[in-house]
Amino acid sequence: MIFIIDDDQEMAECISLAIRSIKPAESIRIFSNAIAAMQVLDDEELPSLIFLDILLNGPDGFTFLNELSSYSDTAKIPVVIVSSLSLKKQQLEDYGVVGFLDKTTMTPEDIQKYV
């Protein structure tokens, strides 16, 4: 299962389409905010990968990363940041971030590298 957490529905659908083009049977859950994603993490199987926007309505992506890293089972989930912000990779490695995609320049192939 892959989680996509992004309040831009069109962007989330684009990421989902890129994933499905190479893994059509992959289970994908899209969340528009961090709270909904965290609630599901408590109730269901853990995702194998998370695509996470930083600028979300409500708690931002950094809040989600802090929460994720505070539990031993969820801290191991790889996260790919999808944002238009300029972020330093070193800042994010402590949170299990395995990649960064710039929303303004990313392609479907960029997304597929992480799946």
C-alpha cells in the first residue's frame, strides 16, 4: 500500500496515475491532510511508501514527519517529499525521507523511481 498525502487533489491524482502505470495492482490511499493519514496509520496495515506534501491544510508535512518518526513501527516507512519548497536533504534524512520531488519540475518517471 502507498499513501499520498497532498491537499492538491490534482497533484495527488497525477502521482497515483504515475504509480499505477507501472504497478496497476498497487493499493493507493490518497489523503488531503495529515490528520486523516495518521488516523488510518493507527487502524490499518502500514504503507510501504508515503508521498508527502509539506504545505498542507492543518498540520503541515513536518508535523506529520515528527509524528511518524516518534513510533518505532512507523519511523521505518520511507517517505518521498513532494513540494515546491526548497529544502535541504540533510534536514529531512532524520525523518526517513528517501527522496525529494520538486512539484514544479517532476515527471512521472521521477515518481516511478521510488515505487
